[in-house]
Amino acid sequence: MEYIYAALLLHKLGKPVDEEHLKKVISATGVHVDETKVKTLIAGLHSVNISAELENAKAVAVAPVTGAHGHAAAEKKEEKKEEEKPSESAAGLSALFG
């Protein structure tokens, strides 16, 4: 996972995401650099547009909840909270006079 984070950090900073830079970032964290993981990641990212993939991920993450089902679930939660309040206060009063 730290290899992917390093690649994202390099991309964010505008640095080339290549073996040399990835090794520098990984070694700076104090983790032993695994050459195989570095080469595999670089090969996997060869034809990937990281900026486009990040935009796609943002679009999926902020998709709103739509439909009546989401609204009905919110109403049920509110109703349960309102029902619990009177019983809690009644329990407190009975303890005082009990």
C-alpha cells in the first residue's frame, strides 16, 4: 500500500512516477524497498492516466443518495429518536420518586 501512496504523492507534486523517484520516496519513510513491487507498480501504471482515474474516483465517492428509500430511512431514524426521548425521561422521574 505504501508504494501506491508514494506514487500518488509523486503525482500530486508533479514529479515523474518512475522507479528512481518511487525508490527515493519509499526509502525516505524508512521502509525497505522491494524492487519487485516497485517494478510491478511502474509497469502497471505505464498506460494509466492517474489524473483521470482520480477524477473518476471523486465522482463515484460523491454520488448522492437518491430515491424514496434513502428519504424513508432518514425519517425512520428520526422517529425512533423521538420515541426514545419520552421513555428515557420517564425512567429518570420514576427513579426520583420510586
